[in-house]
Amino acid sequence: MKKFALTLALKDDPQLIKEYEEYHEAVWPAVLNSITDAGIQEMEIYRAGTKLFMTIRANDDFFFERKSEMDLGNTKVQEWEELMWKYQQKIPGTAPDEKWVLMKKIFEL
């Protein structure tokens, strides 16, 4: 099993943050299916202020490149991503096409 940690920021607007959390209380079925179809078995998102932290546990066949290709061919996922961009903002220093940023593990017990 593979494990990943990613981060992203939300726009600093309490109403937008509230809406973002409401969307995540009822994620669209097509989006959930795209996640599991890519081999992701567990996903969690945490928030502290405007900072988001995502954990992913995926099967050994999972690759972000494959997930991205699958998402590009899924109109509902593209619609979701466009909608979520209303609430999200890039982390300084990221590539133009990069939203969620893969974090480097620096400690394990």
C-alpha cells in the first residue's frame, strides 16, 4: 500500500471556507467513483485555518499520472475541480498546473 500527504490553501474568506466544507460533506458520486477507480482506498482532508492537509492510502498500482489522465477524461471531475478552484489558492512556488502539493515525509515513528 502506498501513502501520500498533500497540502493546499483555501482563500481567506470565512464564507468560502464554509461553502467548501459543505461541498465536502456531500462530494458528488462521480468524483468519489473517480477516486476509488484510480486505486485510492482511503482519503482524508483536514483543515487548520486556510491550510488543507490530505492523506491518501492507495493500492500499489496507483500513480498520480494515471489519476490525472483519468480525471482529464471525466467531465464531472473537471466540473468539480473548476468549482473547487473558487475556494482554493495556489501555494507560492508551485508549478502553474499544480494544485495539491505532494509533501515530503521527514519523520516516522
